[in-house]
Amino acid sequence: MDVKIFENANCISAIYKDSIPKFQDIEIVKLIVLPGEDVELILSIETKELPKEMPSKWIER
């Protein structure tokens, strides 16, 4: 999956750095639809494709 299609792709790049996952085996946890002139979707997912160097907040959990 090309993560550049996402509005906040820089967040994914900051976490995964040079090893961007394929996001093929994901579970949709929550989907929020914000209606209006320009409909917005907020998608929360879970994946087993973790970054090689995980953020310290993730390790603490």
C-alpha cells in the first residue's frame, strides 16, 4: 500500500522510517465518518507489522 495517499503519511514515515510496512494484514478497529461537504473518514487499525525501532511509548505499554 502506498502510504503517501494518506493525509498524515509523515507520521507513518516517522515511526517506520525506511521500512514502511505493506499494511496487508490489518484489522479495522474503528471507522468514523464525518459528514459534510467534504466527507472525512478516520480509520483506526491494528497491524502485526511493527517498526524495527519502536517508539518508547509503545515499549512502555
